Amino acid sequence: MSHEHRLRFKTLVMVLLMVVCANTGDLMLARGMKQIGNVEISAPGLRHALLSTIQSGSIWIGILFLIGFTLCYMTAVSWADYSFVMPAGAFGYAVQTMLAIVVLDELVSPKRWIGVGMICVGVLLVGQTKPNTTNNAGPVAP
């Protein structure tokens, strides 16, 4: 397997892990906040929301998955272009939309589906490019 194919494969695997971690983390945060309810913008309301958040298992699971996302993201951009990694990871928006319907019972309008479809087309276009367009693998000068 050539260097370029290895780079593409490991970058796409890391992007997939980013999508899984980000979507799971966001979903768990949303679930936890829906369990807590509306946050009232007042001293007692914010205190209640903070205490409820700290005690929520869903919120903590979401935070752990978002830490996983951050680690995967940092790893991916250490060897691949930011301009490849972030757009490729946008596929997660389609997954998030499906999860919002299935898990959170949200309704998605046709206009939103059209937007999600456009994002997917963009992800496919970005996926056809090289993950790394620079020749150096060292740190970027300030």
C-alpha cells in the first residue's frame, strides 16, 4: 500500500472515529439537558442547572465522548490538512440529523434534509482530494 493510500485510510478511519465520538457526545449532552429541562437565566435557575448537570450521567458520558472527539481530531490534523479533516467530518451532521429523529423524536423539515444532502455532496467532493497537500510533516512556524 502506497504512502498516500495509507494516509488516506488512517485519516478516514480517524474522521470516522471523530464523527462517532462527536455525535455520541452531542446526543448524550442533548439527552441530559432535555432531562434537566429549560434553564432559567437567574441565579437560582443557573444554580439548579449547574447542580443538575453535575449529577447527570448522560452529561458526563457526553463529555467523555467529546474528549474522545478532541483526541481523534488532534491526531488527524497532526498528519492531514485541516481543510480536509474538518469538511470530511461534516458527514457527522447527517448522522446527527438521523439520531435526532430516532433518539430524540425531533421532526426534520424538507428544507433541513436538502441542507443535509448538500453537506453530504460536499463531503464526497472533499473525500476525493488528497488528505495532505504539504510536503513537510514538521511543526508549522508561527
